[in-house]
Amino acid sequence: MKNLIILFFLSLFLTSCSNNYTWGWHVINPFLDEGSSNISFLISGLYVTILISLFSIFFSIILGFIFAIPGISSNKYLILINRIYVEIIRSIPLLVLLLWVYYGLPIIFGLSLSPFVAGIVSLALSDSAFEAEIFRGGIESVHKGQNEASKSLGLNYWQSMRLIILPQALRTILPPIGNQFVYIVKMSSLVSIIGLADLTRKANELVVNVYRPLEIYSFLILEYLFLVLIISYFVRLLEKNLKKY
């Protein structure tokens, strides 16, 4: 990670030299009062970014599992429900969905949501279609003989799913869900457009005050890079441990 950060700043420096750009790193210099204050302000959005990402992945997993079940059914109408949901949700850009949820629901249904709730609803809905496909693929990867064996033991559908099928499918399901969490963390930056004080919103507000967009957004990149690399590390660790079983 250290090498990545050095390479990042080196590329910025070389680019600035060719463009005769005068850098103003003092705005995020931790050894100056102004820089230290600005960094504290920027990092204050980290809590919101992490919290909205956690809630979003939680609800998207629940929705994804619910809509994955019709997809593994032998009933063509249930399969159709799965396909319609997945294709429609996957076709809607997240930013468009976010704006529709935040501005459209109050007009159509009289349901006014806070930026935080609207962000969770939008992120969870958008990601749930991908979660549904992850669950469907994971469940279908379990040998059909396992399902037949559970029936011979007298287990009903849900008992079979909970006790036999899902525990085996988790080895296939969990790593992609971890990758989807990385996706949600990055896409959560879009909620800044509706006023939620996440990392990106804090950066936008500071840019207006100090008029140093390149320096501030460079620091914002490092914030997301640091956050995503930590999550990716644990995802790879999870994959490594699952291979042991």
C-alpha cells in the first residue's frame, strides 16, 4: 500500500510539473493547524460512509436471498418473477435510482425519506439484484443429490435449505458478497448528491471553502483507497479460509 501511495503522489507531481500547476498541499498538511483541521473535517465523513455501506449490504443480502428463491424454483412463473426483478433493477443506474427515491417518493406516495434512509434504500435495491444472482448461483452449485438426501431424511424445503443447502453454498456465496461490499462502499459516494455528509460530501464542502479541488480530491481518493484495501484484505482472507473446508 505504501508503494501505491508513493506512486500516486509521484504521478501527481510529474503531471503538475508539466502543467506548471502550483500545488497547495498546505490545506491538508497535518503539521499545520489549517491542514490538521481540514483533515479532521474530511475524515469526519468516514463514519457515515461505513454506516450506510453496512446497512445497505445487510438489506441487499436479505432482498437478494428473497428474490433468489424464485429463481431456483421449478415453477416457470416464479422464475419469471426472479428474472423480471433482476433485469429491471440491474438496468437502472444507481444515481438515477437514488434521485428517484429521494425526490420521487414524496411526490408519488407522500413518503419523505431522510438522505440517509434514501441512500440505504437506493444502494440496497441496486445491489440486491446482484446479490440475488450470487445466491442463485451458489445454491445451484450444490449437488442436487444433497437436496434428495434431505428429503429422504424427512426434511421440508426450508429445513433442507437452512441445514444442508445454504451451509454448503456459503463457500461459493461469501467471497462475491465481500466483493459487492467493496462495490457498495465506492458507490456510496453518490449519496453526497442528496446532501448526506459522507466522505465525498465533506470533500465537496471543503473545496468550496479553500478552493483547492485537486488537493482535496486527491486526499479523498486516498481515503477510499485505504478503506477499500482494508475490506479487500479481509475478503481475500475469507476466501483463503474457506478453501480449507
